[in-house]
Amino acid sequence: MGFSIALIVFSLLLMLLVLMHKGKGGGLSDMFGGGMQSSVGGSSVAERNLDRITVVVGLLWFACIIVLALVMKTNS
């Protein structure tokens, strides 16, 4: 039960973090105006930290899926 709740929380958090990323061009972000800004100074510290947090949350999300699969396999 706890891993199911964690999976829901990590899924919502991962969606939020991905949507917070700046568009690099050529994707859906251009459709919503994300490609209109020019990147002058490269990636800032905030962007790099957002990247790191997104990767960590993604790994935790993946780990929850693996644990839930193992729990369901042992329960059946």
C-alpha cells in the first residue's frame, strides 16, 4: 500500500518537474511558446539542479515500479 502511494506521489512530482524544464526547441514546447526564448548564458545553476532533481525522482519512480512488481509477484 505504501509503495502504491509513493508511486502516485512520484508520478505527479515527475510530471511537474518535467513541465518545469525549459524547452530546447523542436518539440511540443515550441507549440506552447517555450521555443520563443533564446538561451543566452547556457544552463544556470537552477536548471542543473532541476535536472538533478528530475533524475533522482525518475529513479525513485522506477524503483517503486520494480518493488511493486516484485510484491505483486510474491503475493500471487
